Amino acid sequence: MGADRGWRIPESGGRWLLAAASLAVVAWSLVLLPSGCQTQSTARRPDLPDGVLDARSGSARGGAAVAAPSLAKDAPRRPPPPSLRPQVPAREPEVRVRVATLGGESTEFSHPSGWLWLKPIGAGEGVTVRSPVSVQPGDQAWRVVQAAGSREAERLEIRPGSALEIHAPQGSSQELRWRGGDWPGVATLVPLQGDGPPQTDLIFTVPMETYLPGVLAKELFKGWSPETYRAQAVAARSYALCECAWWKGRRHFDVVAGQASQAWIGATADPKSREAVADTRGEYLVFDGRVVPAYYSSCCGGAAASATDAIRDGSWMDIAPLSATDARFVRQKGCCEKAPTARWTVTMPTDEFSRRLNAWSREEGRKDLGTLSGVRSISVAERNPAGRPTLFRITDAGGRKVLWGSEDLRYAVNGGASGTRDALKSGFLSPRVDRGKVVLDGRGHGHGTGMCQWGAETMAKAGRSHGQILQRYYPGAGVESSPPSDAEAR
Ligand SMILES: [Zn+2]
């Protein structure tokens, strides 16, 4: 992005007067937005609505990890996703990270230089404004106030219907400030179409290697080993690249900052995170010549899930490194017993349990699951070769039997798409009914596919390298590097 910005901080203290005229802006389209890099189709279940955290994952720190990308229910029809996974990129890709979906309120950006550059997408020149700047979506215009909060505060308007980019000065090594944090890259405000109150997505478009430290700093515990950080860097880079490839030209962001993709805190000074990213610069996990969508989760509970069971179907997922049928996974003992989430129990009245399942089936249009009237019994109906349950058989009070997928069950009990509960940390359950209650003895945290973060740390403490960690959790995959660019080689 930086190379074509074409502006610099005004020299000297001379006053900069802004053209008062509004900026004409044509309607933006996905094509005009920066398309960073992009994952995968065939939902075994409907994709999740945008903006909803996917309760199917959990980071080592109990926050976020990787889950399936999501599609808005009312989104316009998208072109089909690519059928092939991406190759190792020749150049550093950019990642479009959705950091927030804002309402109609104004939001303030600032920069230590005292200047910012606003650039409407699709038409018109950029305009230099004095920091801080507050920006609010309106019916007729973006309502912008430069030097917000000072005596020199001045309003200007930029016509709506377009995304609006907010740039730091060219060449500045300092990030934008937003809500008390430092955020690298270019901010883009994207108005969302649709009925109801106005909504605007805030996206940061960030070079991959600049994006990753802010993922590691949030995904892993500070006291964990450098080799765990390096393995995480390669996994997070590979996952992000696949999301970029999956969403390119189909959505205005590649990943979200949070549980539905992977955590991201923006810029970070954390040396361990920065060093792990620098040490593995340009390294991607590759299988069969293409990058692996390297899903990972906090704690597998001792048995991995395959991506086709836990994430979704499709050729991108159905590969050996993401399968739980490999003997190396099946032999997986001593992975993550020390994790606080290695074992847990959730107990719930049977009527509450069936109510949540019924609500989820309705919400998801899953008529095949029907309506449960209470729960008489629940048992494991099927396990994968690693021993992790993939299907549960539920018999209701009327004697009707239904099969539930383990991740569906987890998601339903946690409140479905509108839920915020995270009671079931995984779908790895030994269920039973006991005196009017469903008792769920669970293991692990997250979907269980790919790298187990707690297991990676156990290996690192035992002296294993990040390559060995990746080999264990993505069997058959290898690490390949992007060719170093001139800028990187300096
Ligand atoms: Zn594990």
C-alpha cells in the first residue's frame, strides 16, 4: 500500500487549508477494495453469519483460535471460492483484518505526526487532515472533524457510498492510533449494505509479517517457549494466507481479529512474538505443493479432530496434514494433560439441554434434527480413528433417536449463532443422563484440528524444534519459504 500513497506530511508549520468541497465518491465495490491475500466452501453445515464469534475454537489463553470463515446470511451471491489451495507467495501478501463492526457512532483516529490522510475508495483524491480526526457515517456524507477536540477543530464532509481509507504519513514507522491501541497498516471504513441501523466495518490492511506478531502476542502465553512461538508463527501465517486466497474478491476482509479467525491485537512490542515472526519470515506449511490452512486450537484433549469433521468438508480440508487418521495422530499420547482445560465437566438440566438443541436446529434450518422432547439418553455413536467422538446418539423422552455431529452439539449448547456462552469448550465429550441432568465430561478446548497449542509447548519444553512440532501436528507437511525480496535481503 505504501508505495502508491503519494503524499507526505506537510513541511514546516504552514497552515494547510483544506479544499472545502466535498469529495465525489463513486460507489465502492469489493473489487476496488484492497484485496489482500484469502478459504473454502462446502459447508457441512451453513457458514456462520458475519460478526458472530465461532464458539468452536479457543486459544491457548482461552480466547481465540481458528475456526471456519463465515458468510453473512443475507450477503449477495459471491463468486465461487478457488478450488486449489494457494502456493507459497513470491511476494509478501497483505492481510485484510476486520477489527470491529461499528454502529453509527463517530470514531477517532490519530497519528503521532499530527497528520492523517483520508482517501475515498473509487474516486477522488485523498485529503490531508490534521490528527486526531473523528469520522462518522451519515446518510449524506462521512462526517469528518479534523483536529477533533481542539480549538482548531474543523468539519468537512466526504460523500458516502464509498469505503474510506485512513493512512498514516508515508514513510512513517509509527502506527495509527485507534481506541487506545496502535494499529499497523491502512484503516478502511466500509459501510455495510442492508436494512436496520447503519453499520461500518473497520478493516486494517497489513503486510503479513507485520500482522503476525499481534496474533502471537494474544494467542500464546508470555512464558511459553520460543519454539512454540515459532511453530505458531508458521501456522498462523499459513492459515492467514489460505484465508486471503479463499476470500479474495469475495468479501471485503480476509480474517477477523478474534475467535472466528485468530486473535490480533494490532501492533505489539512483545519481543518474543516479534522475534518468532522474524525468525520464520516467509515460512509456510506446505503439502502437495500448496499451502496448508493450518488450523490450530488450544488443547486437543489427547485426540485430534480431522478438519473435515471439525471445520468443514472440501478438498482444501481433506488432506493428510489435517486428518486425524494418520497413525502419528492416533498414537498421540501425552499431548496436553497439563492444560487447565484438559478435563472438565458441564452439567445441565435435560430440558435446558433439549431447549438449546431445538433452538439451534430451528435457527440453522436443520429439519433433519427435528424437535427433541426432553432427553432420555445420550451416547457416543461414532469416533474417529484417534478416539475423538464425531457423532452422538440422542434419544428423547418419546423414544425418538437422532444423531448429532459433535461440533454441532457443542455449538448448539453454547447458544448457537447468537450465543456468547462457551460452556462446552470442545466437542470431545463423554455424555450421560443422570437424574434429570445431562452430564458432559469433556476434554480439551477448541476444535482439535491441527496444532494443539498446549501440546506444542510441551514438546518445546522437551527440547523439540518448531519444525518437529509442526511435523507432529501436520503430518506429511513441510515448511517452505518465500524467496527473500530485495527489501528483506538488505
Ligand atoms: Zn493436545
